Amino acid sequence: MNPQTAEDAKAFFDLANRFVTLANEMAEEHGRPRTAAAILWAASRYGAFTWAMSGAPGRQPPEEALDLFGAQYRKMMEDNLARILAEPGP
């Protein structure tokens, strides 16, 4: 993997924050649990579609893709839990 530039990182987090903003808006109508479940489902569907369209199915077994996506999600969740728990409460 190539190292990201600061510009790449900013673009990535700006994009991710747009999803969080949309999720917060949706949670007002649908509640956090349903919104969180919908985001997870949408992310898995988009990830599966992206993997399938990348040409990976002929080179990588689905189980390996699941392991990689799962490990990536776990790392991001660990980072976010640590960050959120370190913030002062409301």
C-alpha cells in the first residue's frame, strides 16, 4: 500500500464525515440502532460489489476477502472506540 499524503487523508476523512453527517440526520427519524444497522449493511453491500467488480473473484477466495474486510473494520472500530472513550462526556 502506498503511503497517503496529507491531502489524501483529508479527502478520505471529509468523505467519511459526510456519511456520518447523513447518518446523524437519518438517526433523527429512524433512531441510532436502525441507522447503525443500515450503515453496516450498506457498507457490506458496497464492499462486496466493489470487490466483485475489481476482478478479485478470480484471484482471491471470498473467505480471504471476508478476513481482510473484517480485520480492516475491526481496526477502524478499535481506533474509533479509543478516540470516543478518550473524549470528555456530553
